Amino acid sequence: MFENLAYGFLIALKPTNLIYAVIGVFLGTIVGVLPGIGPPTTIALLLPLTYGIELTPAIIMLAGIFYGAMYGGSTTSILVNLPGEAASVVTTFDGYQMAKQGRAGAALAIAAIGSFVAGTISVVGLTALSQPLSEVALRFGPPEYFGLTLLGLTLVSYLASGSMVRGLLMALLGLFLGLIGMDPVQGTRRFTFGILELNDGLDFVPITMGLFGIGEVLYNLAVKEEFAEVLKATIDWGRNLREVLQTKWAILRGTLVGFFVGILPGGGAIVSSLLSYAVEKRVARDPSRFGKGAPEGVAGPESANNAAATSSMIPLLLLGVPGNASTALILAALLIHGVRPGPFLLQDHPDLFWGVVASMYIGNVLLLVMNLPLVNVFVQLLRIPYRFLAVLIVLLSIVGSYSVNNSIFDVWILLLFGILGFLFRILKFDVGPLIIAFVLGPIVELSLRQSLIMSRGSLGIFLIRPAAAIFLLAAVVILMTQVIQAFWRVLVKAPMHQRG
Amino acid sequence: MKRWIFLFLSLLVLALPGLSQEAYPTKPIELIIPFAAGGSHDLHARVLASVAPQYLGQPLVVILKPGAGGAIACQYVARAKGDGYTLLFGGTGPNTILPQVENVGYGMKEFTPIALINYSPALLTVRADAPWKTAAEFVEYAKNNPGKVNFAHTGIWGASHFPMLMIEAKTGAKVNFIPTEGGGPALLAVASGNADASFLFAAQVLPFLRAGRVRVLGVTSPSRIDPIKEIPTLKEQGIDVTFVMWRAVLAPSSTPVVRVKKLREAFKKMVADPSFKALIAQLGEPIIYMDGPEFLTFWRKEWEDVSKTLAAIKK
């Protein structure tokens, strides 16, 4: 293993490869920071350019863009409640609240350092365990996905920061939105009203940019909130670092969750950050702090999406199965160069695999060095009067929504969800449960139906597959403790009103 | 008098380009891709775009409009102005199957074929420890044990689902269809034994075939295909089913004949370009060129095959 890694560093430290790593992580940071331009768009744009260069530097650069974007993605989530890229949606829940309390610097520092720790630990995991882990990913079938995502969905009950009823209502709305489109088994249309654009369902990007970015702009314009007075507090690095240290366990938990979910071809950075947030809230002593600026709510998910970005190289390179749009494009770059990733990649192209892995160690250090000083720079953005910032947010949201499918339809979806986001804010409905249900719902449905088709209708398939059984047992335990706690509160203690 | 002659001559000069040859193209041509970035259509289109300026005199701009299985892009081009500046990089799914199973508002007559670039067969892929050694054995088993074979496909009416429907319609076999999210998950389902079989594409299957994690029993193309000449076709094995996923440049049918002719000539030369050939070979795909009229015949036959299969299913 160490010879392999040393060999990898020999390749990654070649001047050309080093330059491409720097270009990759630099572009990644910018793309991450800019809302609307995600890593898939950027990689798609750069793909034709990689025809002309060698394969290893090309992949080093494209991978750099992908994991580099996970660093920067938190920036606008924290500062203006607009996710810089899809996997940073969760960061808005607590990051933006921290910024409002004058702790933007701390939140950004947590995101940068958490990303670094998660990225580095994951590369170590990649170095040591990629081969056996690719086997795990291969064995993870529909029953296991069902167990995992159902477990995630039961954690929704922890996600609502206000009243439980409102949280569950939003989760139901999220499930409903996830149903829109073509039924995966029969092919019948659900709630599409004959609109072709709805056949594939609603897209994640315009929905989240609408609910968070546009919704927040409308809300701020309506209630006239200003940031200027909270700026002074954010530059205090001593305080920022203390907050970072407090989140060390959240960072490690996030890394673990992210690394595991990233290995699964059906996982991905979005799912990992949502699950990590739910886990953080579950283990917290005082879950009520979440949604009001809990630093763990930034540390966990931001670490998770970085870990997932790194570990998603395993299914991509060793199985040839990309888990998300970005890795699908990296797969395309490999195919263009005549390399078919799969079980033989390690044997046939060790220079490629180990070169890319080693470049990720270097890339993570570069990203930390690049991102920490930027914290101060980005915080200054809040000095821009909100009326200008608002225009910029709306503009970037429109461009971002359009660019997903080059379709004006998605811009209308963005505006619709912008208005919905505004209404939810005013009525104090938390959008977190909606998002997690929207992402996980379709996976739960498809994997359940796939499992039952496989077993020809027998539910026994969930019991004879150990991993699936364990996930489902955990889900049942969580639900039961919730119910028991609720009864305890109602029957034993004096009835008291919940917050919200 | 002199003045009149001068005027006449200058008018003639002005009119000449219009008479002999109109100037086309004078601006970039858009090639609309009905699928997402990184897919095989996208990759082929980018290779085309890399050689196009030499032969068109203008850049070929690749624009992705994915959605509804490709129907969004086809509708867009079918409704576009037929001026030769908007072309479609069409395919079997959006141009032959979808119009026959769904109300998409376009069919064959909305498009004029410019050139077929190539097509890919689907590979009948089964798990490594499956009992069948040939496609014929597989079909025989699925016929005698209806619904026993777990067959993963990559989406209703898609390139993985449809050839199996054709086999069912032709032979009376019956499988248990499991929908998956795409080629990758379907391949993993077969390789891990969660499914018994699937129709998949070479780029992803070949590494798993080499590793002995799956076996391939046959290809759906009319004849054996580069670079997997060792795999027999279904037809050779007595199963009368052919199905390919083609990639062809189509223009809106309102495009003027002169421009269609110009485009056909340009794309014919592009396909023969050595750097184009080299890049396509690197993708692991063959070049199967057909000119516009030849492809139209091919497409019409495919359209009829699909419609027969659909009629058989509905019965």
C-alpha cells in the first residue's frame, strides 16, 4: 500500500500534474462559491478541452473541480442562504443562522476545516480500502438501499426545528413532490398534467434555489433585515477556532457517514449531507438548538459531502458506475481516452488510479490554504447593501436553474418555489423535512418496489439480507423511542406545549 | 445606353451569388442533443464538433436539452425554423419508440435525415453463474419458466427494456422486469446476482466481462460489430430480433433542399476525417455511416418493427 501511494505521489508531483491539480481545485473553489454554476456544468464545459491533454492530469483536474466545489459550496449557503452547489443545501439550515448572529466567520471556518479533515481522512480510506469497499458497493442491492433510505426518512422526525406537526406536514409535501413524474415500474404519468417537462420529475436545483435563495430574498425585502451591524463579530479568529474545536466529533461523524454513503453508487453528496444532519440532531444533547445556529449542523454535513465526494471515486473508478452527474462526466472523460473503468482499472492503469489518489492529498492541503484566508474576504461580502446582493442572488438563481437542462421551464419552477419558500418562512414552516423527503422518497419507493419484484412479493427479502434487516431494525427502534417519549411526555409528565 | 448596360451588369453581379450558390452557413450551427451530458450522444457530438469547422466553414455548437427521454429536444427541433441552423442528434428512443408510445407531437415526417454516424447494439448480459450458455438457451428457459428470470432494465421503453419486449413478443418468453435508474445500477444488479440478466452497452459491460463477473450471450445488431466481433448476434442464434441505438443528424423537414444537400455533403466528409475516426475508435465504437436517403429506409424499417412489437404487446 505504501509503495503504491509513494508511486502515486511520484506521479502527482510531476509539474504538469501538479499544475492541473492546482487549476482543478482553484476552479472548484470558484464554482463552489458561485451559486448556479455547479461542478457538473463546469466539468461538462471543460470536457472537450481534456481531449487534447493526457488522461491522468485531465482526471486530476476534473476530480479537483468536483471535491474542490465541496469546500466553496458552503460559502453562499452560510452568507446569504443560497446553496453554492446542491450538496450544500443542508448547510443553510444552521450556517445562515450563525451568520445572522454574527458568527459567519466561525461557520465558514468550520466548513473549511471540516472539509479538510473529512477530505483527508477519506483519501486515507481510499488508499487503504478501495478494493474491498468496491465489493461492498457491488453487494448493496435494492433491499439495502430501501433499509438505508427508510432509516434516513424516519430521521426526518428529528429534522423539524419547530413544531413536529408542521415538520411532518412538510415531509409529506416533500414526498408528494418526489412522486411527480413517471412511475418507475409501470411508466404511467403522475401529476404531470401532460407537461412533458414534468416526466422526469422536478429537478433538485431549481427547487432548492427557489425555497432557500429566492424565498429568503423575498422575506428579507419584506421584513428589511440588514447584516451590517453583525459584521464586527465575525473577524475574531480566536473565537472562530474555539467553535471549530467544539465540533470535532461532528466532523468525524460527518466524515464517517459521508464516506460510507459516497461509496454507494446510489448515494451521493446530497444524501450524505442530509443523513449527517439528521444524525447530528439525533445525537445532540439539546436538539432544539438546531436550525438556530448549531455549529454541529454545519460541521457534520459539510464534512459529509466532502467525504462522499472523495469516496465516490471508488464506484466510479473500480466499478465504472458513477453515483452523480459530476462523476458521470469524469467517466465520460475516461471513455474518451479509451479507458473503461471497472475491476481491472487498478491493474491496467495504476498510474491513473494512484496518481489521482495522491493528488487528492495535495489538493486538500491546497484547498485549506486557499479557503481559510478567504473566510475574511467572503465575510466582507455582507457589507454589500442587501438591495444589491438580492439582485445578484436572483440573477444567479435564474442562471443556475436554466443551466441544469437548458430549459426555461426550470426557471418557472424556481420562481414558483421562491414564492412558496417565502410563504413557508412567514408561516414558520421549516423546509428541511421537505428537502430530505423529496430526495429520499423516490429512492425509498423505487428500492422497495425493486425488492418486492425481485422477491415476487415476499417481504421476507428484507429479513434474509442482514444489512437491510439491521437498517430496518434501527428505523423501527428510532420510531418506537419517539412514540414512547411522546407518550411519556403526555401521560407521566404534566402536559406541556411544544415550541412552535 | 452605357449607363443602362452598367446598371444591368451590376445588378447581375449582385444577383449572381443567389443564382449560383447561396451563402450558407454564415453563422454557427446548433446541434441539439436529447440526452444528458456525458452520455454516448454527447460524446459523439463533441467529436463531430471537433472536426466540423473544417467542413462546414462554421462551428458546430453542441447544446444539451435532456428531458422526457429525449422528447423535449425533438419537439424543440421539430418546431424550430427550418433554416439549417438547428439540427437534432437523434436516436432510437426519442425518434422511433417515444412517438409511438406517447403523445409527443412529432414523428418521422417532422425530420429530414442528414447522416447516420453509427449505432450500438445492446448486449444480452447475464450473471456469471447463470445456467445459460447461449441466447437461445436463455430464451428457451424464459419461455418454459415464465416470470422466473429477473431482468433488470434501465427505464420503461428504453434501450434495455425494448429489445427484451421484442424477444417476448417474438418468442413467447416471459421475464420478471426490474426497473433500475440506469445502465450502471443495472450492470451492478447483474454482476452481484440481484438480477439474472439485462440488455446493456459495451462501454460498461466489457470490463466486467473480462473480470468474469458477467457473461454476454449475444448482441442485438444485424451483424457482428467492432470491437466485439467474437460475440454472436441474436439472429445467428435463431432469435429473429434486431435492435440498435442509432445516432443520426436530423434536420427539421422544412429545411430547404439546397441546405440539406450541403449538410449531407459536409457530414459525409466529416465521418471520413482521420481524426474523427481515431476519436470514435477510442470511444470503443464503430463508424457505421449511412447517407440521408439510405438511413431513411433503415429508420422506416425500424419504425415498422417497433410498431409491430407494440401491437403484439397490446394484444
